[in-house]
Amino acid sequence: MTALLRLPLYGAARAQPSPGTSSVPWFHLIPGEHPLVLLIQGSQLFEVDAELAAGLSVADDPATDTLRSLVALGPRKSSGPVPVSALSLNVAQSCNLACDYCYADEGRFAGAPRQMEQTVALAAIDRLFAEARSPRVTLGFIGGEPLVNRALVHRCVEHAARRARQTGIGVGFSITTNGTLVRPEDISMFREHEFTVTVSIDGDAAVHDRHRSRRGGGSSHDRVISALEPLLASAGRARVVARATVTRDDLRVSERVEALLGLGFAEAGVSPTRTGPRPELWLQSHDWWPFFESMKLAAEIDLNRVRSGAGERLRFSNLANALDSIHRGSARSLPCGAGRSYVSLGADGGYFTCHRTIDQRTFALGDVASGIDADKRASFLAARDVDGQEPCRTCWARYLCGGGCHAEVATAGRQGCDYIRAWLEFCLKTYDALLRERPELFWQPGGVS
Amino acid sequence: MKNKIIARNLTARAEYDVPGNSPATRLESGVGNCYPGLEYDHRNFDRRFFPGLVFEYVSQDDAQTPQLTRRGARLALVDSADTALQAPPPEFADVARALRQALSDNGEALGASSAQWFLDEIEQAGTSVILRGDDGTPLDGLVVWRLVRSLRIGKVTLKLKRRDDAAARSISLSGWRRRFTDETTGVIDASFVPGELTQSLCSPWMHDFRDCGCTYWASNHPDIVFPEIPLDQGLLPAGSSDQPLQTDVRVDWLRSDRELGATPAVGRRAARSAQMSHFEINQRWQDLDIVLEGREIGDFYLPRSRQLDNARPYATPAELRDHLLELAGLEHLVALMYLYARYSVRTPAEITNSQRPFLTEDVDFARHTLLQLAISEMQHLRWVNQILWGLFEAEIVPGWTKFEPALTPSPVIPAAGDVTAPVPAQLLPLTARTLELFVAIEQPSGFIDGRYARATSTLLGSQYPRQLHELASAIVRDGEQHYLHFRDMQTVLSAYSAEYLRPLALAAPDDLAVAPALGTYKKILDELAAGYQRGDVSNMKDLSAARADMFVLDEQLETLAASGKGVPLLSLFPAAPVSPP
């Protein structure tokens, strides 16, 4: 816990607006051996000399004008709707596991367990292709546990692949699964169609089974491993990644990530629990600092793997994705594509802003028969532009963060903002350092990960 | 140095326009070593490692009869004018004062013409290195140099000894190891004189560069470049020359024929014979220009990309709006003119039994290029409307309460540049004269070009939304290509009289055959109007519909043209007053 005191969060010399004023910062200074300046609007990252940095750390110093004369601010990103290019299908709103932290009410989203009809799924796929304006679309399968409805998944893949051939629009597939029901024919499909397979798995058996039990009890870890073994051993053209959920009863990150990488996953990442049926598992305000320390430790282990030559790519997805975003200069006024370029279809044929908001009226966007409701989409997005959110509006990290998961913000508000800023600042510094040490990492196809 | 910023991530690199060359061209990125042929001999840095003194590192390793007493670091010069002595780094101010005094006190002894002073001992941070072997013989110059090379920037004490007079007292001097290049800018320390770093090389680095080729060379050097724009030649707003055919054709930097018109040799072997020979490089190395931003620089350098923004801005947002409205009309008109000209050209399928072997390819080229340019103008029309919409939304034009998309073609092509008198709006088949008109319209620094330059510089003003400037700049850059395309087309079609043309005549507006096509065009305009009315992405639906209808219109115009009927698209607009030619 003493580690908390060493956090380099708010140096005395930081260009932050004072509370109660309307001033919105346009750059963020990160002091250090190589001082960095992030131009907030376009996420442009510059190194500045020590003298300029010293001036920038003082309010109203002429250095601010100097900086303004040296740079051009990137364009403000639009947050309005764009043609949908990604769709996820809730093919099964039921699950064979009973994880106690599940945001989706064990897959049922507060309703009766049910499965998607084939006509609904195929109609949604046709609509995706017909309305797409991009060279490539993404089709995801989620649930519940999507493989509960295996036959439909296979049918949809076949259908989408045919549409792709007909329209010339490429298609990428993804599935989020608990892994326990994966069969050899699924594995063949994942390889053939270059699936991104995201497996919900929390770490080693002891960690995993604490919250991810089978219905009626019993270890699900063994099942996941035995079902996935052939795929992990030889992924072919599929990409198999692990996503672990971190609950407040065990904030360790590196142990989980290393265990998962050891199992053969190409990448592993974590998500902290902020919502769900058991509040005692949600991270509380004083949990974010130890969690940040855990994240840093996991990142350092991954970085050392790359630095020592033991790995060619970063495999801790949270770090890899953050560094890729920083490298590209991603600046977004929304946290994700939900409702903008991405929608999710519930088992009953209703569109929702994403897979986490299935069956929630406030997030509904029409149905597959009449199409995605343009007005609802537009008003959903307009209401969530990060520049209209508090306290996001004046936060330097707003275009890197985007304001936080809509679904979580709706139920739990904005938690852990100091953690997010600390993590992003850590990633910005790490990016700068890694770009010095191993610039080639950022120029390989697919980025650092 | 103050105010240095370095772009780190991709958006920063894209956004920050660094004048001059990249850091990869700096000395510290050079391929320097102590053997001949590369860019500089880094031993020459260490000649001046100690402010005020210049040493020569004398080696006898390769001598047939080595003279051991000549080996080592021989004092070549006491340079009391050394800038580092006069203006030392602050941390060495005291050391410099004492050193100046010591050099002055020992000036006579050190400067004696017969004296042969050698470096005998170096001390730094408590470590002394005696520059003699165990048997007392002096170390070879290359060994001494390596030891000097290992010094850190910081205080150093030297002992100098005379070799020609063993009885003479030795001299100790305290100073510091010089910093050879400025820490932040990379600029070489001012005490080095031009040529000093390369003086020990047996050949200019261009020899090796020529032999290795750019792909092998480890640091950035020019190989294929744009030639210098002569001072008396005009520049386009985006920074390129107004004589693009002369100055926007890349040439070999090492070319032997330095005339602008020298044809670049294509291919490795061909390029080689057109390049300067080694001997020629020795004779004429100073003819090889410095290259900045890909272009050879003669006497003056002005960052190209900034020039676009140097045009005279419009005085008020309202003035800017009015000029943009005018530009929108012109973009629209020329798009229609290019389209009409395209349909006046036969398709490759319509070329039968031609005596001219390349006619099929040439009509294909002309039709394709015209369509491309027409589409480009349509895109500009959309962008201008987008800029107008952005201006309206920003609420900076006083009294502008209703946004109306600009979709009426201009009734006239204004006189400017090679368009010597206003030309009334008209649709013409692609004759040689029409082509001349197109070249004149797209002429660099012509009417359209000049107007956009001013719009661009106006949009740099802080009251304008930043992205509008980006859009306007994109149009300017595009426009410069159009001119080149039409010039190419002129060259290609000059071989023919009219055999590439369809027998096309403009139909009367009330001709029933053209009514459907006019209807489609009207529909497209309505859809565009609905789309442009909303400048944000919610206009997607209307614009998609317009695009779909453009395919319909394309088919209609093509079919009619094949049967000799040109569609009078301009007839949709009530005749506007046209100034007399």
C-alpha cells in the first residue's frame, strides 16, 4: 500500500483547470527525462526540450503561446453516426456456466433463456452488408454462450461468407466464448474463417474457478482447457486471445496474464469489475491504486519479454492496445464504436447499442425488420459525446478514454478516473521509451501486438 | 537551444510540418568512421577535443620504416580564437578563465616553431593515462586517439611534453573535453572550420554513395530529387512550380548534365552512365546541391508548405463566403464541361478498322481521364459546400441566417491567366480548341487556383474551424494535378484530327429523347441539395442516393451520345446574364 504514495499522478506543475472554472486544457504536459506534450484534441504526442517544458508547467507562461505557434491542433473528431460496419449477434441468451459476476445475468439479460431464430440472424447479416459503406465488415457472435446455438453460428458464417463473395465487401469474424463447448468442427471453422476467438477465462484453475463455476458447481477451467487444447496448440489462421475479469477479492493482474499466456493464448487482457449482480466484487475507490500497480507490473513483465528478445510482440492486450492507439494518435469523442459503427442484435431481433446493453430499453435502436433507427442512434451518440460529459469535459485524457463504457456509466457512474489517467500517462511514457528502444515494433504489420 | 519539439506518434508527425530535413540527415546519424570514403572522419572531432589546442594523431603503423618518436598526438596548433574558450559552457566558465591564462602564460613555449609538443598524459576524474608503453616508447597515434575518444564530457588535465628537447619542462593544462555537436540541435561546434571533418578522407563521400546506391546507404541522402525552382519562376499556392513539366520531374541528384531539362535516366545501369564519375565528383562536388524537402536548393530556401498559407487572406468571413459560392459554381460548371467532353469521345468499342494503331488506347485514356477529372471536380463541389456549411455552422458570417447549398453552375468562366476573356458557360465536344480552354482553366495560378489560395490562407485565421483549412488545402493540391493531366491529353490527341470524336450535337432542351436524362440530373441536384443542407455525416443517405443516380445518368448520357445526342444539362438553369466576350 505504500506504493500509493509514489504515484506520479498530479505533479505540482500540471496544466489542469482549477475546479469551478470553464477553462478546458488543450495540452497535457508529462514531465520527465524526456518531457512529453500531448495535444489533447488530436492526440498528437511531442517531445519538448526541458526549457519549454519548464515554461509549460507554469500557468500563463509565454511558453504556452510558443507551443501554440509550433503546432497545429488536429481536427476535432466527429461523434455522429457512421454506417454500421460491425454487428454482433446474441445467438443464445443463455449459458452453460453460472459466473457470479456476469453483467448479462448469466446470459439471459434479465429475461427467459432463449435463442435467436435463423431468419432473424440472416436478415440482420443481409442488412449489415446492404448498408455497409466500408470495404470490410465484422460479424461477432456473443451471448450468453454463443456455442449453445452452434448450428446457427455455423449457418451465419456460411451465409456471411457468401454475401462477402457476392458484394466484394470483406468480412471478419469474432466470437466471445467461455470455451467449454468448443468442438473440433468449431475449431476448423475458426481456423478457416480467421476468427478472433476471445475466451473468457480468469487465470489459472484456482483463480478461474472461484467465480466461473458450472451450473450446479464444479470446475469449468478443466473443461475450457481440454476443449481448447487443439486450438491453442495450433491456432492456424485464427487468433485466440484471453480476457480475464478482475474482481476486488483478487486484484492481481500479472499472475493471471502470465498463467493465460502460458496456456498458449496469443494475448491476454483484463477488465476490472464495475457492475454486475454482486456489488462486493466491484472495485471500490481505494482498489484502483493497487490495481494500477498490478497493471504496471504486468506491463513491465511484458515489456521485459520484448526487450530481452524473448517475444517479438506485446502480449498483454491492455498495454498493446493502448500503445497502438497512442501510436496511431487515436482521438475519439466516444469510448467505443457502440451505436456508432457497431450495434448488437438481441435474440428477439432487436438492435441495441452493444452486446452489454441487450434488452435495455434506453439502449434500444429498432429491430431487424424495420432497420436501425437513425434518430435513436443519432440522439444516443449526441448525448454521449465526451465533450458534453462531466467530469470528462475538462479532463486531459478525454479523447484517449472517450468517457468510459456507456453500459457501466449508466449503472455505476464514472469510477476510477484517476486510475485511467495514471494508466494512460504510464502508457504514454512507455510508448515514448519503447519507440526509442524498439521503434521497429510499431512498424510491423498489426502493430505492437 | 530553446523551443525544440519532436513529433513522436503518427498524428504528431502528420500534423507538425518541420521545415528543413529530418533528424536522420544530421551528423550524428551519419555513417562516420575513421576510414576513407564515408561521410566524415570522426577522428577529426578529436583533433579539437581540448579547447584551445589542435592535435594531429600520427600513426607509424603503416610506415615502411616506423619512426617511433614521431608517433602519438602531436600538438599542431594553439588556437586562442577557439570559440569555446571565449564563450565556454557555463559549467566550465572558471576552467576556461584559468585555461586562457595558462595558454597565454605558455604561449611562447607552445608556439615556438621548432618545438615538437606531444600529448604525454591525460587525467580525468582521478584516472591518469600515460601515453607511453612500459618501455617508455610513445604509443601510436591511433591508440592515443582511441584513449582520447574514451574521455567523457567533463574536466580534463593534460600534460604536454617536447620530444625534440628532453630537458624542456613539461606543461600541464586543465580544461575540458569539448561537446562536439550541440546537444539539442545537432549543429557542429563553431570551432570546426568548413572541411575539417572530411579533410583526411581520400575521396568525397559521394563516391561511395554513388557506388553503394541509396538503398544500401545507412543514413538519409538525396538520390532522386526535384530540381531547383529558378528564382524567376513563380510558385503555385501549394508550393510547387508553375512550370511543372520542367521542375516537377524528378532527376538524379548525381546527374552529370546539370541542365534542368536533362532527362532522368531510368534503371540502374542507365542511371549510372548519366551520373558524375568519381573524377567528375572531385572536380564538381560543389555543383551537387543541398536538398531540402526533396528539392535542390540554390541560393534561397523557403519552406514550401508554408507558402500556401502566405496568400493574402480575404478581409471578412462574408467576403470569403461570397468567393466560395463563386468557386462552387465554377467547380460545378467545369464538372459538366468535362463530362460532356467525355461523352463526345468514341468508346474503344466504337473504333473499327482504324488506320491508327493506338487510337483505341488513346480514346480509352482520354475518356478515363476526363471522367476522373469530372469526378474530382464534383468532389470539390462537395467540399466547397462542406466548407460553406462549416462557415455557416460556426456562425461567423454576420447576418447569414439560412444555409443554401451552392448547386448552380456558374454562367461564365471568368477571365484570368490564359483565359483572356470571359467564356460563357457551354458544353463542348473535346476538340483541340476545347482542350486548350481546359488547359487554360486549370492553369496553375489561374482563376480557380488563385481563389483557393486566398481562401486557404483566410481559413488559417483562428476564428475559423480548423478542418475547413484542411479541406481547402486538399482542393488546391488536387487542382495542380488537373493541369498536368490535360497537358498529357493534349500531347496524346495532337496526333489526330477528329477521328476520335463522335458526331455529337447538343439536343434542344425540349427534345423528348433527352427528357429522362435531364430528369435524372435534376433529381441528383435535389438529392445533393438535401445532403449538403446537412454538412455532418447524417447527409449520408441523400448523398448515397445521388451517387446511385449518377450511375443512371452516366448510362443515359452514354446511350444518347452514342446516337449523336448531347444532353443540354445547362438548360436546367435559367439563362443568367453573361458578360460579353
